[in-house]
Amino acid sequence: MIYPQNAPDKLGFTEVKSLIKSHCLSEMGRQMVDRIQLMTNFDLINKFLRQTREFKEILVNDSPLPISHLYDIKSLAEKIRVEGAFLSEAEFHHVLLSLQTVFSVINYFNEREGRYPNLEALFEHLPIEKKIIRSIEAKIDDKGKIRPNASPELQNIISGIAKAEHEARRKIDHIFRNAQNSGWTADGSLTIRDGRLCIPLLAENKRKVKGFVHDESASGQTVYLEPEEVFQLNNLVRDLEFDKRREIIRILTELSNELRPYVPLLLSYHGLLTKLDFVRAKALFAIETEADMPQLSGQGELNLVNARHPLLLLNFKKEGQTVVPLNIRIDEQQRIVVVSGPNAGGKSVCMKTVGLLQMMVQSGLLVPVDESSTVGIFRQIFADIGDDQSIESDLSTYSAHLSKMKYFVENAGGKTLILIDEFGTGTDPQFGGPIAEAVLEALNRKKARGVITTHYSNLKVFANATEGLENASMMFNNLEMQPLYILEMGKPGSSYAFEIAQKIGLPAQVLNAAKGKIGVQQKRVDTLLVDLERDKKELLESRVSLEKQQRRVNSLLEENEKLKSYLEENKKAILKEAKKEAQSIILNANKLVENTISEIRQTKADKEQTQKLRQNLKQELEKHQEKVVAEPAARAEDAEIVKGDWVKLTDSETIGQVIDITRENVILAIGDLRSVVKRKRVQKISRKQVPKEMRKSYTSSVTEDIAQFRPEIDVRGMRGEEALYEIERYLDKALMMGFSNLRVIHGKGDGILRKLIRDYLRRYPQVSRMEDEHPDRGGDGITYVHLA
């Protein structure tokens, strides 16, 4: 139930219906749109919503549904229901085209059985009676005319007409040529008068040719004569034409009698065409307004995510602008939302958006919200919007408001949605405020749900202190003096009356005088709200910045912990390797010394020979020392580093495996950690130098990572900073694992998040290009990122 009766007009629902009607192909579809009304049956609403969503899916992602001819066959079926009545040739042609459409549609869905269950239910158990089509096609051709061979009698009549016309034409041509040769004719050729072919003769020669004069020219100098020889033939043609008409009527009557038993089936076909046209119009409007199906709830609740007013959305589209989305929640704990804020800040649009979307959903229409939104079912929708003063009823503006408030209080319940614009206005604020507060208290006591807009401070204070009521405000940039059209839950808003007046240019002395006239308490409350808004904005910006820094710190700490853990785990292995290498060096050096001593003894301590051996020993040791020092550098330079190589950082003992190489950088896997370092900071080492446990751990880790990793990330519902942070982490993983592409699911919406993400990705040199996903798989709601 909707109260008052003009509420659909005030909320814009009547205009929505008008726009849907413009998409209908038939008059019966438009009549069905006129009958749209609020429903409270959960299953019925759910069915209508799903039908519209399925038809939208067909229009967007499937082959076109073959709906080309939609005629009102109900009236034609009712016509032939009467015994003796018959349809005309054109009417039978309309029936034929409509039935061809019906059968094409049924075949379309039969080919896609199970894909569109709610639309298939429209023609469930409806038979395809092709005998009707065959009967009509046997008598009516593709142009909607009776076939010449519809009956043997008709065929003979048409043949007789053709012969008589041919003979008449031959004779009149002969007479006309003779008259021309004799100079009896006037200028011109054969002409038609009263449906008869005539010869134009000069008036003075009309008695030289026997026949019947049908007409004469305006000047009287020319007469139009039908020759006597042709007269009888033309009469024969006329008689045959009458016979033809009688035979056609007989055939049409016979065909109508043949179709009379199928009248109930024809009415069912008509119903299917009407519903298809109706659902198609709703789906086209849904596409036009970027609408989707929210989650339906049987409770009196509402949770709108990224909701937009459909009419405002269409107007803004024409102007190339976007609508700021609305997010609002109404449930058992937060029953009535009291919206305050500046004039022209969007309070009324917020309230009307809630009311219009609720009416649309309960009428089976998709709405422009995120599909994660929840919309409940209300038994009643009460609205008090605008000025309803009535001279006839002797009602002032405020009296009209009070009459509605009386009705609201008496009839509201837990499944009533109440929408009140500028609550309490229309009378002295000193009395209007307390009355509005009392009405609000009564509505809250009855567990009613709703959205109320107001400027009254006492209502803001009451909502703040009362369970079930929730303050909300339309945000306002008090530095630039511009409304932001964003609803913020949890706090009241200032009216910014003086600030707006100052911006408009009201004289300073007038403003100062006004400020001096308001109460100290009211001035303090309004100033407090303005300061609170500014402080909250600064706090929000600081929190965002702090969260960003905290994420960076956490990332660094995590990286540090992993490096520390890795070094602890591999410390023993590194020391063992160093000791083995040192022992090898000492062993080689000992052998060299022993050989030198042996040679000295063999030469019996010859001085010259001894000096020579000492010199050789010194040179060998120096050479060996240079080899030990230069060996790492030589190993780093003697072979080019490729994917899969094991390397060691030159400034530490850290070992990792190369995952990828990009220009002067290499991407390393160091345990579970992935790191990007300069090429010159690493040196290649052999696989034997890598501890066996590390090789096993890395292999299993990489295999598991690659198996589990999907190059796709969904950031719908995230804030900008959060989305970019997640994309950066995912992009690094995709690059390190060697993936060539990445899908970022951000949704369509107003395109703000998509633009933010694409601008961010353009800064990455590893991103070669970006493009929209294929329309069948998400279109511009998904960015397909190609990686270099």
C-alpha cells in the first residue's frame, strides 16, 4: 500500500514507468507497464526480478531474441470467437506473423534449455500448434494478400478477369488507333473514368464513335468515351470482380471457422507476446540505468551499496556527468535515519533515492545498485514530500503535513517504510520542532523504518540519544563551500546557513545582525558541528596516511624477519662451507711448502738454487692468494646470469634463485621472500654450493605457489588506497612467477576506480598495455593487463 496516492509521482516512479513504456514494441506491452504496482509477495517479486535479469543477460551477452512482430491477436481471437465472423486478409497476416514470432521464441529457449529458467516458465506447457500457421499460409501470402490459388473457384475467377481485361484492352487499343488516324482524338492517351478505360475524343467527334460518354473536360472540348464494343467486356470484368470478392469472403470465413477451436491457444500466445514485450522493456531500461538485481530479503530492512537515483543518472549521462553513489543501511537496530546538512546538499535526493528504489524493487524492476545490496519487502510505503496544501479542503501546508503525520502514526508498523522531507517545517519552529520530535518518537515506538530529512537541532539531539534512530549528514566542504553529495552515517550535519549566505554575498552587516539574533546555545551547536566536520575530515586524511605508512612498516618488518630467519637457518651451512674451503687452501699450501723443502734438500742447500726455490714458493703463494680473492669476481663475470641460476649477494652471504631478469635488475626468490636487486649486486654460484635443504624447499615452494596462484584479483568494494596496495602485491607475484597477463576485476560503477587503477599501472615499465575484457566476460568492469 502506498500513501498518499500521489506518492509515486513525488518519488519519480510515474516517470520511470513512462520511460519503460517507451521501450515497448506493442500497445499491449504499454498497457501492462501501466498496470505495474507494488507487490508484497516475496516469491512473485523474486520471479519478476529474475525474469528481468535473465532478459538483460540475453540482450547483453546472447544472440538477439527473435521478437520482430507483436500484434494484438487477443482482439482478433475474440473477433473470430463469434460464429459467422471472419478476419480480413491483413488481420490473418498479423496472426501469422505473431505466431511465427511465438514459435521462434519458444525454439530459441528450447535451444538454451535450463539457461533462462524464469523466462522459460512463461511458456511452460504451451504447445507449438503449427497447423494454425499451415492453414493461414495456404490461403494468405507473404504480403498479406489472398493467394490466387486459395480455391479452384477463385483461381478460375482470376483467370476469367485476366482474359476479359486483356480482350477489352486489345479492342480499345484498336479503336483508339483508328480514331487517332482519323483525327478524332484529343491530345492525351487512354484514361480511366469511373473505373472504366476511356478514349479522349474532341467534342465535335463524339458521335463518330459508338459508345458511352463518362465525363468531359473542364473546357468541354474533350469528352471521355467508352466504346460500345468494350462496354460489354468491362461489365463482365466488373461482375467477375464481385464474384472474386464473394469468393474471398467465403475463403476467409472458412479459414476463421477453422481457427475458432484454437481461440484459447491464441489467447495464450497473446499472453506470452505481451509478457515478453513487457520484460524486454524492463530489461532495456535496466541496461540504460546500469541496474542490477540486489539480494532480496523478506524482512523490513535495506542496505544500499553504491545506489544511484535512476532519473538523475539518465540526466547526468546526457550532460556527461556522474552521480555520487549513496550508501545507507536500515535494519532492526538502525530503523529511522535522520538526515541533516546544508541546503542543496542532497538530503531530498537521498531520501527520494531510497523511496524510488524500494518501489522499483517491489514492482519487479532492477535498480542501479551494487549486486551486494540488500532490499527487504515493506507492506506499506508512506511519503510526505513537498507542499500538499488544498484550497478545496481548506488545508494549509502545515495542516496537510499534520494530516499525513496523523495517518502515519495511526497506521505505521514494523513493515512500514516512512519517507518525510523537511520534517517539522511549515509552522513556528518553536512549536514545529517539539511536535515533530513527538511524532518521531511515536513512529520509533511502532518500529517503523524510514528516512527523514530535517534542519531542526532538537531532532538531531533526539536521534543521537534514542535507540533505533540514527543521525546522518550530507558532507560539505566548508573550505571551498561546496556540497559533496556523500551521505555520512553516525553524525548530524550543520545547515551551514551563515557560510552559504556569506558565499552568496549577503552584506556583512546583515549577517552579523542575524548572528546576534540567534541563541547562544544554537550558535554553539552549529559551530561545534562545523568544527567537527573539519576535524573529522583532517582525521580521516591522517588515518589514511597512517594506514599507508603502517602497511609499509609491516611489509618491511616481515621482510626483515624472513631474512633474519633465513640467515639463522643457513648460518651453520655457510660456516661449514667456509671452513672446508679454508682447509683446502691450507692443505694445498702445506703440500707446496713440503715440496719446496724436499727440493732444497735434494740440491744440498745450494744458495742460488735455494733462493730460486724460495722465489718460486713466494710467487705460487701470491698467485694462490690472488686466485682466492679474485675467484668470486671471476665467477660472477665468467657466465651470463639466466632464469633458474643460483646467485649470491656480493655484500652478504645471502643465496637466492633467479626468477626473472628485467633490464639491470634481477628478481630473486630467497626462501619464501621475493626481492628485486641490481644485477651488479649478485654473482653466479654453482648448484653444489647451494645447501640441499634450500634447493628442496625452494622447488616445492615455487611449485606450490605457481599451482595455487591465479592471475586474477577482485578489488570490488575496496577503497582506492586499499585496492592499489593489493594490486601492487599481486602484480609483483605475477611478474616473479613469469605470468604474461593479469585480470583486475574492479566493476563498472562510475569508472572512478577503473581510472585510478589504470593510471597507477601505467607507471609500471613491466606493463606493456591494458584493455577492457571481452564484453561476454565482463567488458569494462575488468581490466586485462599485459605484462612485458
